[in-house]
Amino acid sequence: MKRSRLARSNSRRHAPLALILSSVGAILFLNLPFLVVILYSLTTDERTYSFPLPGITLKWFGEAMTRAQLWDSVWLSMRVALGATVVAIILGTLAAMAVNNSRFFGRETVSFLVVLPIALPGIVTGIALRSAISLMDIPFSFWTIVIGHATFCIVTVYNNVIARLRRTSGSLIEASMDLGANTFQTFRYVVLPNIITALLAGGMLSFALSFDEIIVTTFTAGHQETLPIWILTQLTRPRERPLTNVVAVLVVVIMAIPILLANRLTQEGAGTSTPGE
Amino acid sequence: MPSSSTPAIRFTNVSRHFGEVKAVDEISLDILDGEFFTLLGPSGSGKTTCLRMLAGFDQPTTGSILLHGRDVTGLPPYERDVNTVFQDYALFPHMSVGENVAYGLMIRQVPKAEREKRVEEVLELVRLPGFARRRPSQLSGGQRQRVALARALINNPRVLLLDEPLGALDFKLRQQMQIELKAIQKRVGITFVFVTHDQEEALTMSDRIAVFDHGQIEQVGTPAELYEHPATAFVAGFVGVSNLVNGPVAQAITGSPTMFSIRPEKIHLTDPSAPMPEDSYCVEGHVREVIYLGMYTRYLVELKGGGELTVMEQNLHTTSMDVLAAQGRTVRLTWRHDHVRLIPEKAR
Amino acid sequence: MATDSLAPARRSNFSRLATFLYQHPRVALALLLGPPLLWLGVVYLGALLTLVAQSFFHLDAYSGKIVRELTLATYADLLSQAENYRIVIRTAGMAAAVTLGAVVIAFPLAYFMTRYASPRLRALLYLAVLLPLWSNYLVRVFAWKIILAKEGIFGWFINLLHLGWALDALLKIPLIGGPSLANSMIGMFLVFLYVWLPYMILPVQAALERLPRSLLEASGDLGAKPYQTFRYVILPLVFPGVVAGSIFTFSLTLGDFIIPEAFGTSEFFIGRAVYVYQGTSGNLPLAAAFTLIPIVIMGIYLYLAKRLGAFEAL
């Protein structure tokens, strides 16, 4: 009798129906709304969100290609994301290496500090940066946006790199030095090749994070309009609704690429760093 | 064993403290050029810490380390003419076998053609010819170990350090590698400093052994010296198996309460009525337990006056039946006077 | 071969610097840690400090300029208006509701993923949760503007099921109703739930995954029925994961100003109030003071969460 009870708790095939239904429901709840966005990018109705759709057209996709203001926003968002990512990669990697290599007082504080910009509500970070910038009478510009973004992007690179560093055996660094390589050479030939995929994964997540960001951006931008800011104006004062949908679809689809790539890169690096048996 | 006037390695009053803990406590040691020297001891005895200080991964708290007369205390690993074979091999996973082995040469900017030639030579030496293109993940444990060895040897270090390199290998492979390592050392002629906790391994391979316990060296000597003339109770018990007798039991046998050590194979098991051999100690007891081990038998004998001795006898003429019948029998144990080793009280 | 010994590596300047850093690990640490710490310290902590400082300044009502003198006038302003208390309670209430809703929906899915899904299915489900999480927040909010529009999908569906009367009744309920679904607390609740759900799923799933199978087997072996195992073994051990997830859902709802603006009635939430104060009113000190409220709330929440062991679950 004991055996059959054990067998039941081990069984993978007999999930209760209620559980399956609620799981399916949750997944649908999470993913259907985006399908709605895709649907409405094809509608001919430009003033309401009526369902069923009065007609299907691809003209909005063409429309999106020609809007200069839109592409200016895209270009600005890209430049911001690039700047923020470069800073995040440098600072995140330095911090990860420092925390991993040394046993110093306050290691946890560093981890906490790195996470804080993303852990506190966006509005806090936004208002804080805004008050600092205005206190120092600095004009709001491209650079203020980049500084804001870089600050909360550091954590994505930091987390990825430190996770990889923890999985790398410390004896690899000792072996490299033992064979004649100094600290810089060891970093170049042994450490960097082992963390490069984690670094890139973090960088890509950072890029996506910055590109999509709206809350802190509204507080740190001057008259600049990043793509999310453009979408926000459409949200509150909608005019050509399908156009916004087209942009939305494009943004999600294009940003999915670095995210999926980052996911792949973090899987790949695992499992090759433990020599010996 | 070649030896020159300058020792290859000299530790002078080296200590390594970790806060309150004295991992290494005032060690002084000379290792001669070209010898196969083993640091032997249980876990935590300080032998690995000494090796790491030699390599440069750890710095002594006090004392100095000289390599061929040059003070290397404080020098980073890459400025010492010493190479290490790591316990977990530490092969670079993102490089091929050939690139791993050539790493030291690449750092010193040896031209590519010469690198490749020397890689092939050293791979031949460790009996892995043609393995240069493979990747570490494709190799077995024994093969990885040999690559680690090749990677270290290719740089022609004057001293090679080996940190329990055979620990992860299975029994037969270990024995084979012990012989191979010894042969390579003889061929290449450089000083090997080998760390292990396995006393049999140490006895097999070493020219000389330093026995470590709690951060100090108990004794330094050749395998024979350590086995036949152990200086302390620890060495007697750690290197090989031994009987240690002291107090009133010792008094009854030798006439003095000083601790002595007698190896189990040096004791003879005889009938109480047999004639007494000359120049021997004897004591009577009964066989408490017989353990048949194929090649030899171990007897646990409870002595008449108290105490217990372990006796080991080869089964040259006896079968298991004969041997097991000895259980419970009253016997006399005898051994020669000159096989007894007195262990003086440790002066602390 | 034994006597052919290579000379030590060339002493280049780099090498000398490397040796110096090796022999002085504290200097090396300072060089590594310096830049990031400096940035975070100056930019971020500095900004937070100016936020606090701003809250002690005061907006001069006549000149419209911020007077940079330390005063408690702004706080007095803040704490004296009853409306502000209502705003905080409203926001906190919504945050709590969203958190509870998230737990209810996340738990079955996480449980299914851990206990019943094959490794491949689990990876797929993981992706199905991760992708929305990383998708553009605005797009996700925008999607619900479409769905909840009176003439939109949801409305069409309700009418199809002839449940229009139920929806109307729901919207008439005083506290949570509103003029339409797209402008009501209920609508806001749905959107918040949708947007933050992955943040609850992930920690709960991680906590469930860390639960050793052998514990459940032991429980069964000792005679517990499945629901007893759930109540006495699974639930307590997964609770820290739930708390960890709740940190996100609560905090994110507390500070959000876009969803209340897009789906709200005219009633303010904290985020909206802050945005309006610093925007149209130019009253940065008041906005700063108001921002301190969610910080304090989250501080207390985090402290309680730490006591409940949520930080090991993250």
C-alpha cells in the first residue's frame, strides 16, 4: 500500500484537471494580449478599437516606414541604449570581478547597491535623478537619459557576469599565473574568454531594458522623444491607432531578438568550466 | 640522485597563519636538486599550504623561501621558475589540448612553429601522441592529468610541483601513473615536489619524504628510514601500520615504560611451548580475532598482562582453514630486539 | 632538456604593474571597485540624497520658484491634506489586491511547471512567461487599452455571452467600479495583474523547484494525503518565494503612474500625484516628499520580507 502512494506522488502524467486548466488560463492571460495588438495593427479603423474589425489592411505597416518623427525616436532610443549598455558592461564587469575575487567587508552591500536602482520603484529613481539634475542646474539632454539608464542597467550585466565567474574554477587563474602569465595576460587569455558570453548576454538584456524603458526616461529627458515616449503620447492621446499598434508589434518583435540571444548565451556557457573528474 | 651544494628549495622558519590558526608552523626544510621529494600527511597538516607557498599562490606570514638560492618570498607565481600540476588539472576549457600545453610558451612569445614542435615532443613524453587537436572535455581523467603534466613540463621548470595529482584516478590507473611519473622524473631529471596523503604512494615514488602533522614536520627521511626508524609515534602510526606500546605493558615486555614501536610483520606467532629464540622479546596472549586477507593474515592478539598487538603473517604455507583455526588459541609472540624502535617523548 | 631553462618573462611595464597589483591586492580591489561604486554612489545615492533634500525645500507660492532653504513646510503641506492619505490608502490597497491576485494565478502555473511538466514543456512554459516579462511595458499596457475599450474585444465577448448586465452591475459598485471598464478600478486591477504576473511566477517557481522531491515522498510515506502534504510541507517552504514575488508586485504597483493615468478615473494614485506635482505644478519639493512615502512603505515591507526569509528565495 505504501508503494502505490509513493508511485502516485512520483507520477508525472496525472496532473489534476483543475491545475491544467488554471495553468493554461494563466499562460493565455499572459500571451493573448499581444496577439490582440498584432490583430489591431491590421485594422482599417483608425479611430476606435471596435471588435470585430471592420476591415484588414497592411497599409499601416507602410505608413510606419515613412514617418520621420517615428524613426527619429527609434534612432534616439538606439543611441541611448548603446551608450547605457557600454557603461553598464564596463561598470558591471568591474564590480562583478571585484566581488568575486576578494573577500572584503561589505560584499553584500555592493550587490545590494547594484540592485537598488532596479529594485526601487521607477518613479523613485526618476524623481531622484530629476531633483539631482535640477539641483545642479544641468540641462536635461541625451546624456541625462543615458546616465539614468546606465544606472539601472548595471545590474543585468553584473548578475550575468558574477554568475558565470562563480561557476568558473579558481584554479584556472592560478594555473595561468603558474605558467607565466601576469594578471593582465591571465585576464585576456583565460578570464575574458570564459565570461564573454555572459557579458554579451548581460549587454543584450541591458540594451533591451534601456530601449523599452519609459518611467525613468520621462523624468530625465528634456524635449527628447525616445520611442517609448512616442508610444506614451499615443497612449493618452490616441490618433492613428493602428499605427501605434504597428510600432508596438515591431518593437516587441525586434527586441525579442536580443532577449532570446541572451537566453541562449547564458545556457551555452554552462558546463564547460569544470575540468578534472 | 644528483645533488649540488645549493639546495633546489630551502624553507627557513616558514609559517602561515590564518588568524588564530597556524596552518604551517615554523617549517625549515631543504629539498635537493633532482630529487623526487614528497610532502606526506593527513588533511589539514599543512603540506598543501607549503606547496602553494612554493608556487606563489600563498605568501608566508613569516620566514623565507629560497629557490636555487634566490629569495622568492613575495614574488608572484609568474615570476618563479616553478610549474604546478593541479589536483583538478585546471585545463582551460576554451582551448584545445595543444593550446593548453603551449600556453606557457605562448605567453613567452615563442614562435608558433617551435611551439608546435615542442608540444608534440612533450605529448610523446606523457604518452599522448597526436592529441593536440582534441579538447579537454573529450578526455578521460587519466588523459587530462597527463595533459596537465605536459603543460607544466614543456616550460622546462627547474622544479615541478604536484598537488595530489592522482587522487581522482581509480586504483589500477593510479598505480600505473605512479610508475610513469617516477619514470618521467628520472628521464627529465628535474626536482619533483609531490603532495599526497597516501603513505603507500609516498613510499612507492619518493627519494625522500617529509611527514607533516598539524603544520609541523615530524620527520624527513628516505622511505626506508621512515619505515624502519620512525622518530615519533605519529610517523610510526602514519607511515605503514605499527604497534605502539607504552606504559605498564611496555614495562612488562622490555623492562622500561618508554614507548616503542614494533611492525606487525616483524612479530612471530608461535606455540607457547616452542623453544625461545635468541635476542628476542616474548609475550604470551590469546588470539582474539583472525582476519584472512588472501596473501597474508592479520591476527589481533590480546596479551596476558593487558594490551593488544596486531600481527601480520604471510600465508606462505598455510591455508585459510589452518589460519582460522587459530582463533581463541593461546600463543606466544616473539620479535627480535633490534626490530624494536624506541619512540622518545616529544619535546614541546 | 633538464638544463635548458627558460628565463623569466620579460619585465615589461605592464608586467611590473601587474606584479604591483598582485602584491597589493587592496589597491587592485580599489581600482576594480572604484568606478562602479563611484558611479552608483555619486549618481544614484547622490540623487536619492537630493531627493530627500528637495523634500525639505519649499515652493514659493508667489514666485513659483523653489526656495532652497531647509524647512518642514512641505511636509506640513503633505500631511495636512486628507486627500493625500486617501491617495496612499487607495494605492496600497490596489497593490495588495494585485499581489493577492498574482499569487492565486501564479501558484497553479508554477506548481504545474515544476511538478508535472516534462523538461521540454517546462522550458517552453518558462519562455512563455519570460517573453512577456521582457517585452516592452508600454506595449503590454497598450494592449489592454484595446481589449478593455467599450467597443473592443472584451465588450464584444461579454455581449456574446449576454452578460452585459453583470458587467454594468459590477461597474456600479462604488469603490471599485467606474464609468467604463477601461476607466475603472477593476480595469486597472486587471492590467496591473497582467503586467506584473511574471514577477510573481518566477520566484514561486524557483522556490518550488528547490523543494526536494524526497520531502514530498517522505510526507506521503508518513501517511499524509496530497492536500495535507500541500498544506504542511509545500506551502510553508514555498512561502518565502511567494513573499519574494510579492515584493515586486507590491512595489511596482505602488510606484506606477502610467496605468492609473491610462485606465483610471479622476482619482489619484501615488505615482500620478507625484508626476503631476513635479510636472504641471512644478512643485518638486512636494513631489519629492510624496515619493518618500512609497520608499518608507517599501522599507517596512522589505524588512518584514527579510524576516520571513524572502531574500534567500530571490
